[in-house]
Amino acid sequence: MLAHRPCISMNRDNLIARMARAQAQRAEHSLLRRLRTLSAVDGPHIVVGGHRLLDFASNDYLGLAQHPALVSALTDAARAGGVGARAAHLLGGHRDEHAALETELAQWTGRERALLFSTGYMANLGVLQALLERGDLCVQDKRNHACLIDGALLSAAELRRYPHADVAAAKRQLVLRSHAPALLATDGVFSMDGDVAPLRELAALCRDQGATLMVDDAHGIGVLGAQGAGSLAEAGLDQDDAPVLMATLGKALGVAGAFVAGSAALIDGLVQFARTYLYTTAMPPALAAATHASVRIARTEDWRREHLDQLIAQFRDGAAQRGIVLSPSRTPIQPVVLGASARALDVAVRLEDAGFFVPAIRPPTVTEGSARLRVSLSSAHARTDVERLLEALTAAGAHTRGEGA
């Protein structure tokens, strides 16, 4: 017979109820996110809720996501070897398609070796967890992507953050713990601002302080530098200057996944110690084959970057003429900062009613008071598309009050 258990009053907060309260608070402050389902994609156009919209939210900067060569490479590889990799890389999941892509990526970025990861988030978590230990120092830009922050927290190293693009402040953080092994991590192109990190200055700082520089080039690869090799290539920095390069394959390259490139010692170490590489199924080999086709196109078809640069100049010139204030950016990411979240939401809704998909970006993704429209340009857009968007932005009230009417 079971012994009688005394009744114990539980005062713990219910976790799901607590999350629901936090969600309600977001809704009250115009910060609630909404999942939208696309029923069709046709170049720069999408269909959402039965409405055909001109898409200015995609990261498909080179317009490669629907390229026939990628589709053909994917389907041919899937027919030959199936869809899934069936195992982690070290347990039989590493296929010819993966090896060939890694070789191409290393050559493209001027590194000795490259290693594939399933996502950029997993790549950054894995690298930071593998390189850093408790007692080490990780210095990061305050506007770095969340996965760099999370990777440092996972590593148990001391995380210190410096004001955006402030090299002098980064130096102060390194000098404070001059004897600790240190890694400085930065986005190459910042995802919500579109500006490029001061990479030459950061590389010089790391050389002077004996720190390791890591660059997340998710939004620079394919877009910047000779052959689109990224922000480090544009800055003239090699493997010795920036020992750790991470870039994603689902933005300018139009597919999915990520890679880390660097020395043979770095890659061999990651194979041993990066938990997000070791303990997950390998990228589908058919996707690797499609990505390989994409890299070859990105490297050789310079007209895509040239057209994109023309669209960026057109958009910035047109915005200035209409009183639409943009953040400083020379990349496809062109933020229209509107301030209040409610205003950003209102303008986004007006744009959608006019046939444009430009979702509002609000806190906590960006800082309080800097809600914005993140206009994202692609070489798939035509000059007429950009002109129409500029007119729609003005009509929707995105211009400075009293200007651009």
C-alpha cells in the first residue's frame, strides 16, 4: 500500500502561460510577429493570401533561387543518389557532392579548406563552442547576428560587446583582459543595417592584440568582392588576417546551408569538436550539388552584381529626391528607419495593399525606437520595379514628415 503523500502547494509559474503573457505584451506594443505563408514564387513576385506582390524582403540577392541550372543539378543528384544524406558526415553521410562543394568554396574564398554545416546558426554555434572555453574572452559588435551572441554564451567564455563598428571600443575590451585567449567576432555585412564592418581596422587590431578574428559573411558572400567572394575579399584580407570565415548558402546563393572556411588546422579541429557538425545529419547531397552550380554562376556572372549595384544607386538616389531617409548602406540591404513600431507596421500594410511585400522590422530584432522597413534588393528586380517601390513608399508615408509629398 502506497504511503500517503502530503499535499504540497506549488507556486511555480506555468512556463507556457508565462510565454503567453509575454506574447500578449508584444501584441500590445505593436511587436507581435506574424507568420505568412507563400503559395507561389515567380522571380521577384510572390503570392501571399491570394495576392500577387512584388517581393522586397528576400535575401535572394543574385536571383539564383529559381535558376534552371540549380534546379537541374538538384533533381539530377536526387535521382542518382536520393534526397537525404541518411547520416551525420562522420557516420557515412559525407558524399561526393559535399566534398566537391567544400573544395569549390575554399578555392572561391582563398582558404585552405572549407566545412559544410546545415545552417548558418549551427555553424556559428559550432565554431564558437569549439574554439572558446571558460575563461576565454569573446568580443563582439553589439549589432552582430543573434547566432554569434548565442554561440559565445554557449561556449561559457566571457562575452564583451562594443558599440557598433567602434574599433577603439573593441580595443578597450581586448586590453582589459590582455592575457586571456580572445576571439573577436563580427558580421561582415550587418543584416538589419546593410553596412559593412571596418574589417581592415579590426584585422589590424586583432594582429596587434593577438586575438583571432572571425567574420560572419552571410550577407556579403556572392555580393561583395571580386567574383563575389565576399566582404573579406573586398577588404583584401586573407586567411592569416581573418582566420575564421563563416558564410551562408541560402541568401545570395539561393539554396540552403552554410560553411566555415580557414586553415587545415581550423577545419580539422572543427571536425573533432564542433558539436553542431558532429551530432546532426549532413546536408542533403542534392542541395550540395545545387549549391555547387550556384557558386559557379555567382563567380562568373558579374553582370548580376553590376545590375544589383545599379539598382542600389537608383534606390538611394530616388529616396533622397523624395525625402525618404535611408541608413548608410552600399549593399542590397536598404533600411528605411521609421522609428515607432506602429508607424512601421502602418507603412508596411499600406505597401502590401499597393502590391509590395516589405515587412516591418521591430524590436527586439532592432533597438527600441528604430523600427524600420528592411528593403532588400535583388538582381531579379528591374529598374521599373525599384521606381514603383519608391513611389509606393512615398504614397505610404515613408518619407520625412512634410517632405517628398
